[in-house]
Amino acid sequence: MEHLDFLLAGSLGLALAACSGFRVFVPLLAASLAYRTGYLTPAPGFAWLGTWPAVAALGTATVAEVLGYYVPVVDNVLDTITGPASFIAGTILMTSALPDMPPMVRWGLGILVGGGTAGIIQTGTSLLRAGSTVTTAGLGNPVLATLENVLAIVGSVLGLALPLLVAGLAVVVVIWMLSHLRRWQQRRAAQRGSQRNIAG
């Protein structure tokens, strides 16, 4: 595989994997349609992703997931379910976009890069939703859900059309979320320390 082809394939996988951190099934549906129409060629072993049954199942799951985030309480339940699901989706999206590579290397990149990126973004959005639930009594959650839906849909479309751009943005988002997650953990640790001091 040419270096540019590898870069484009990796960027495409990373872009779609990042979008699965916002919504699990939107980028999977986008990839499925791209494989079905011949716009993209899946890696060996992933032809099933471009079949009509896969398109139908992912389409149904996409509608259910998108609408579910507008239902109070259900949105927080979905966050607990979509945590591991986004990691799996990110792994599949990254791995299926990397043809002409040894399976071990392809799956390794899929798990580390694709699954890791999706997991980090999904963790960040879950914490934002939890914060919104506490501070706004859940009233701000539909706004957050709409933003996530838009990012997942627009990101998936742009990821297919402009993979290098979206992959670059995904890296920026991951770095931003990691820095904020670290600060959040430090604040939690400081609060626990102060509580222990008061209790002591």
C-alpha cells in the first residue's frame, strides 16, 4: 500500500472511530452505506458490513439511539451501555478501513487507535451529560444530545469526504478531552483530600 493510501485509510478509520464516541451507530451506518455503494472497499473479513442486512440493522439502531438520548433517564442509561459499545465500534471502524495489512497489525491499530479514540470521546461526553444532569436537572441534556447528534452525523459525512481534516480535528478533541479529564481527576482527588481532613 502506498504511503498516501495508508495515510488516507488510517485517517478515514480514525475520523469515523472518533464519531462513534458521540454516537455508536451513526458512523457504523455511514461506513456500511459507503461499503454497500462501493464508495469504499472494506478490509478482508469486513464485507458483511456492506450487506443490506447490516445497513437495515444499523439504520434501525441509529434511529433508536438518536431518539433515545432525548428521553430523560434513558439518556444516562444509554451512556453506560454505549461506553463499551463505542470502543467496539471504534475498533471495527478503524480495522475495516485498513486493508492490505497483516491482520495482527490491523487489529492492533484498530484497538489502540480506533477503540481508544472512541472510548476517550465517549467518556468525555458521558461526564458532560452527568454534569448537565446535576447542574440543570436534566433540562440541558436535550441540547447536549442535539450537539452530539450533529457532530456524529456531520463528522461521519465529512470523515468520508475529507478524512485527513476530520482525523486532525479528532486528535485535537482527544487531546483537549484528556487534559480536561486529568484536571477533573485532580479536582476530585483534592476534594477527597479536603473531606478527609475535615472528617479527621
